Amino acid sequence: MMFEEMAELQKELCKNARGKDNRAEIAEEIADVHIMLDQMEILHNCKELSR
């Protein structure tokens, strides 16, 4: 799931680089990646090391 969420963010960033006004979509994908990063910290028991 982590890679999928990062790929979706990458897709929106690429669209933006080509001139599309998609700030809302970028913000949504950033939020999804944040959620996945939080889950990765829990899964790998490394929250205290990554902050």
C-alpha cells in the first residue's frame, strides 16, 4: 500500500509539472502518504527514531 500511495502522489505531481492545476488532488495524496508513513512507523517500531 505504501508504494501505491507514493505512486499516486507522484502521478499528481507529474500532472502539476505539466501545467495542471491540481492542488486539491496533491493535498489529498500527501495526506494519504502521511497516513501510510505513520503506519510504517508503527509497523516497524521506529517512530522515536524517525522524528
